[in-house]
Amino acid sequence: MNLLFLNSAQVWGGNEKWVSMAMTALAPTHGVHLAYRHEAVGGHIGLSKTRLPFATALDLYTVWRLSRLVQRLGISVLIPTKPVDVIAAGVTGRLCRIPTLARLGIVRRLGPYRRFAYDTMADGVVVNAGVIKQVLQTNGYSRPERIHVIHNGLDTDALDDALRRPALSVPPRWTVCCTASMIDRKGLDTLLRGFAHFHSLAGSPDARLVLIGDGHRRPFLESLARDLGIAPSTDFVGHMANPYPHMAAADVFVLCSRNEGLPNALLEAMYLSNAVIATDVGGIAEVVVHGQNGFLIRPDDWHAVGRHLLTLYREPRLAREMQVRAHETVRHGFCTMRMGQQLAEVCAALVERRKASVRSMTP
């Protein structure tokens, strides 16, 4: 099969990382190509790609260019990854008579626009958590049998390398880490307030907070750290092409997102043997069992962040047990090769269904 991924994002994030990993997993056995909008995305992808304007959902020039790509590359399935891309792909798919498999990696309510995109224009939807499928169904998605749950894969080679050679601080300090885009949805303000609360409870602990990532909220977050009095203990390290060594050197990973699917950063932190504190949103509770391999909190509950950090800081044996359990939870179930195989199977089924539909209409 030849598969065409669509991504019109203007910044690199978890959705775009999924595209990169899916293409890499499929490339040894299938043709893969990316239609992208911005170099912030295309610059990270080393495989075959074409830059397109994606001006609007119904940008006729983009649809025409997509149709030309489909014909030139013999594309079998279109895989759009954002709502606007789903509509462009759906139109292209109808023109070229090939199926569209939409990817949705976060819990989204189906308003009129998204319902039209995912229920009408897409022939199937792939999601990364069971809860996303449940929300789609309860919001009236008319074809639940066409929603496929495929968990994100992990780059275990790179993660194992980081476990062997973590980036250690000098001198070593108890470290709390978070890898996330600095946008409101990620709740980094909650993490900063929680870390400040932990500081007040522990009495100036020898601990630091490492924030990996960038975004438009960074100036506000840096100002908040100063206002909370934790700036000397907080490192804003920015975007990193390979954050794994820093994550592997951390003791605790905290994710305070207000909405999620099943975030790769959390799975990676668990594989890297971090104890985790995470909000009970999206599919996070599908992998984090409260009190066993991590702690679950409500969104915006910075008091709970501080209390759980204090527990892990003062009880290193409990922290180590959680780190081991976190690693074991994700060690076997989140493989990139497995994700690629499952995605290929879904695409092949869509192609066969399309062929059967065409045969049924042939006299």
C-alpha cells in the first residue's frame, strides 16, 4: 500500500510526533508520503514529503495538489491528522475514489464541524485511547464499528539508550520533570504552583524542576516561577530534539494537562522509570493506576501535586516501587512496530471495503 499522511499544523507537537513515528514504522513495507503546511513539521520528517498551503478546509488548490499526489504516487489511503485536514482528505478521497482514515489523538466533543469531518468525510477513525472512542460514541458517532483503538508506539531503542546513559545533574539533585508544549491545555501553571507548594511543605528541599518544551505561554510561566519564588530551582530548557536523557535522569514526571488522549510524553516517562503524577483526563487512567504505578489528580489541583511530590520525596522506597511498576506497565504494550502493523491492517481493511463497494455497484 501507499499511504499519504496530511498534517497542517504550524508547530511540532504530540500529533506531529505520531505522524513521524507512524511513517517510520510503515516505511519498511509500505510507501509513505507526507503533505504538510509548515517547516516546523516538515523539518522533522526525513521521509518523502510535499509542502502544501492548506489555506482552508476546502482550499481548492490544496485539494487539486493532493489529487495529483494521489495519482502520481498511487496512494491507497489518505490519513489526515487534524479536523481541517480530514475535510480536505475526504474531498480528495471522493474525487480519487480512495478511503480516508482520520486520526484523533485527544478527547473531542463532536460539534457540527467535527461531526461533519469525522463522521461524514472520513471512512474510519483511529484513536489512541479507549476513552476517545467512548466519547465519540456517546456524542452520536453513527458508525462506532469504524473507530479503531491503536495505542501509540514508543521508540524503545532511543529510550533504552537514554536509560543506559542518562544526563545527570552535577551535583545530583532530586528532580521533577515535565515535557510538554507550553500552551494552556498542558496545565504547566498548575505544575509550577504545585512545585512551589511542595517547596513550602518540605522546607526548602534540595530539588529542582526541569521543564522541557516551548510555546507562547513560556514568558508567563517564567514570570509565574519568579512570583512563586521557585525560579532558582526551575530550569526552562526549551525544546529538545532528544529529551530522553534528561527524562531518564529525573525522579518524577508530572503532567497536569486539562485534556489529553494518551500522551506519548507520559508513556515515555513511564518507560524511563519515572514515578508519575498525572491528571485523570483522556486515556491517562488506562495506564496509570492511582497508588500503584503513579498518582492521579484532578485538573488544576496544585495542592495534590505538592502533596504527592512530598510523599515521593520523603518515601524513596515507595518512589522506587512506583518507578519499577511504571516501566513494567508500558514495556511491552506500546511498541512502534506493533502500532505500524495495526495501522496497516486497518488501512488494508478500508481498501478492501472500498473495492467490495465498487464491485457491488458494477453491473
